[in-house]
Amino acid sequence: MKLDINQNHRQNHGLAVTDSGIVVSFGGYDIDTDCSRNGNSLRTIDLEQEEMYWRDQHKFSINNEWPGPRRGHGMCNIDHDKVVMFGGRDCLGTALFDTWILDTAPLRSEGNKDDVSIWMKLKPKGKIRPRVREVVSISHAGGKIYLFGKTPRSRGEVESFDLDSHQWERQVTCGEEPPEQDCQVHSIECAKRLITISNHEPSACGMFNRMDILDMETMPMTWSTVDNISWCGDWTMIPGPRTSFASTLDTSSGFLYVFGGVEGCRSSSTDEPNVLNTLIAVNFSRVISIIEEEESTIEDL
């Protein structure tokens, strides 16, 4: 389903959807790949409104703490109205390790918003800091943020950030690591598991044709791969190949929202890239159903 609600063309941005139905887009850059101009822009869509359109929320930045420009960062929902954002890279390509909480509740209010602070920067404690990652993806489960994606050491290494103690911890994992990712990694929590939905082959970027599971109840945490991908259904309904896009999964509705990116796959072509500005909703409720059915089968054994 293609939603007729466009904003500026975006790539390498962050995307999240709250339980209250607000889609949040932050940072990245447009066609000219310069993130210094609007790399810290905040735009939202209220899915509960009859007429859905992107709103520029930068007015909240006046006299308030606000994240700096960035690209390639991770974002996810952590409760009814809040979104967490981690890392990415600044306009010079330097890795960022900051963590921010965005309160979306004031975004629905009317009136003067200049004095309302919606961002809060967290101050990590302890000596452990996350490693530099080529791809940043985060997911929320059990009061912790889980950070994963390829590092120089491993593709399956996972780090967690406790939202109460504000401390990072490296999680030992084993099993079959997810493949090296060239495009978006995606995750949901289901019954003490993290599910990553991603592309498997570079030629199929953006097709979400592989699912890996991280079992958080085993010691150490164990990666495994789901070989049967019949739950994907009609491939013609999956967004076409693209890179540098952002996506977010609304587990309550089962819809995966995909926004922006560069059309096609990375190649040596010198043609001007087609940077997209469309928001697409893909019904992934079948994925959740398969996971729930699997859990039910295990309980019956």
C-alpha cells in the first residue's frame, strides 16, 4: 500500500513508529548527500488523522536540546509515546555513540511549542562503549535497547543498553550469524526473541527475503535462520529494490512502513541516483502469526 503523503526525498535517515500511531523520520540527507543542511530535521505523520501528511517539527528545536545532524542511525519505539535513537555518523563520517529519547506526546498538541523540550540526551555510565558498526539497527525488549549489525569483529555481535541503569553490556552470542548486510536490518521482539528481517543477497536488496532469530533465553544467546520464507506471500507486493532506506515495524498492526532510499541496488553506474520520497506500508502481520504459531507448537510439545 503506497500512502499519498510525501516529504522531501530522504536516504540514510532514521524511522520509527510509536504505539500511539506517530511515524517519526529524523536526519539523513536528500539528493545532494549533504547532511549538514537538514541532517537533524524531525518530521512526523499522525496515522490516526484522516488526512495524513508530513509535519516539520523543527520548531521544537528553539532554545531546546536537539541532536546534531546524522545519517545511518538507529531508531525504535520504547513505549506508548517515546522513541529512542542511537548513533550513526555525522556529516564528516565520524561515528556517533550518543543515545537520545524523543517524547512524541507534545507533537499532537496545538499552540506555542517553542518552550517544549521533546528530546533528552542520555548519559551512559560504566566503562563499556558500543563498537563502531557499518550498519546500525536497534530494538527494544525487556527494558533494554539491543544494538546489532556488522562490526569489524562479528556480524552477530549484540550489545545492550539498560534504560534504567544507563549502562552498556556486550552480549555473547553463538549459532549461525546473520549475513553481512548491505541494506536495512529490521527487528521485532516476540516471546524473548529478536527477529531480524533483512535481505540475503545484494541483488535482492530491499526485498526482506531472510529472517534470523536471536533467542534471548539461551546462554549464550543463539542465532538461527528460518529457511522457510513462504510467509512473505505475494512478492509483487514487496517494495522494489532500494538502498539507504529506513523502515519500522508496527507490531500492533503488523504493518512495516518503508520510507525513502535510493531506487535500485548499489552499482558502478554513474547515472544520477533516484532518491525516493514515498512512504509504503507492507502488511507483515503474517510474520507475527508464524512466530506465534511456532511458540504455540513448542509449548504443546
